[in-house]
Amino acid sequence: MFWLSAIVVARWGVCHENEAPPVPGGRADIEEKLGTQLPAGMMFTDTDGTPRRLETLLARPTVLVLVYYCCTAECSTVLDNLATTLRDLPQKPGRDYNVVVVSFDITETPEVARRKKDSIMQVLGATFPSDAVQFLVGNQENIDALTAATGFHTISLDGQFIHSTALIILAPGGRIVRYVHGSQYLPSELSVAVSEAATNKTGVSVRRMLSYCFSTDPAGRHRALNLLRLGGVGVTVGLLILVAFLLRPRRKPQPKDGGG
């Protein structure tokens, strides 16, 4: 007998003081845009409060990460695990690749970005060059342009966000060449992704168990949990039908009549 299981993990956290109005409905997945060139002219602000044109940060292969900094759930896991993985990469940061982290929350400030960068730099270690990692914030227009270009969808729920998690690997100049889904990363897979990005090669995306980040207040948390349960019920029913089909009694073929 084969055991089939579906596991969906949700984590919650509350961090906002400034809440955006909730957006009913929508989608929270990542629609892959392999081969897409990021549009020029998108402006963001770094941890020093300096405006930065995004394309000027993409001269090397780039690991692009879309999160929001106040999230204490999956976003923090993504950044912590990425930092741990980067320590074991054979490529040299700042020479062979860069990391650009962008918040999709318009209420977050350069100071919030700086605090998050400081915490991640502690994980990366003293030898990791600070200028190889950029933490950015932006306005609605530029965030919308970036999320549209990368296929990154979010749902705003009572000032928090439901979203999927992935690293977006860019070739020099900003062409999307790979997605590494989930929140845990092997040094080997990320090293291959960076190496292929250096040659502008589009690779097969690395898919993991779909990871969603649910960061809402207690009332919103209940709604997010209902969403999760609904999806889980659908998966469970589908698996039960599949198991029933595989284990159904099969009729033995009738022997052929040898007479004629």
C-alpha cells in the first residue's frame, strides 16, 4: 500500500503599525516569467535613503528576493535560509553575483530595510561584502511594475500579506532565467542557478512544496486559515479519489473458450 499525504504549512506574524486596506479575492501564487527582461527605469530606495535605479544593481547575476521586512513568518525564513546557503556558495559575492531584496510593502521605510539587512548580515558573517546585498523599499508604482514583471502575486489582508516564496534568478542586465521555489535552498542548486545566469541560460525552475506566507492580525488569521483549510480539503478529496482508484478490485480476465 502506498501512503500519500499533502502538507501545507502556514505561519503567521504581526508586525505592522501602518495597515493598508484589505484587497478582497485575488491570487497569491507566482506566475513564472522565464525569459522576461525586467523593465528599465524602476526606482527604489536603499537602506541609506538613496534612490537607486534597479537596473544599475543588476550588472552581475542577481538573486532577487521579494518579501516584506516586518513579516515574522515565511519571509524571515526565506532570508535566513538564503543567508545560510550563500555562505557555502563557491562563487564570490560582489564579483560573481549580487543579492537584491525588495519589499513589496509600500509602508516600509529605509530604516526598516536597514534593520532587516543588519540582521541578515549577522547571519552572512563579517567576510560577506555588505555592498553585494541590497535591501530596497519603493512606492506603489515601482513595486507594481516589479511584481508584474516577475509574476509575483500577493493578497493584502488587513494590512498583512498572503504570498508565495521563491528566489528569482536574473542574468546580468535583469533577464529572468530561473525561479527557485520554497524557503529552503541547497548550495549546489543555487550555485548552478548563478552559474547558468552568468551565461544568460534559462534553466528549469526548482519547485518545492508550495510555501505561502500568511501574516495577518488574529481576525485576518482566521480567514487565512479558512482559505488554507479549503485548499487542503480539495487536495485531500483528490488524493482519496486517487487512492480508491488505485486500490479498487480488478476483475480477472475470463479464460478463453478453447472449444470451437
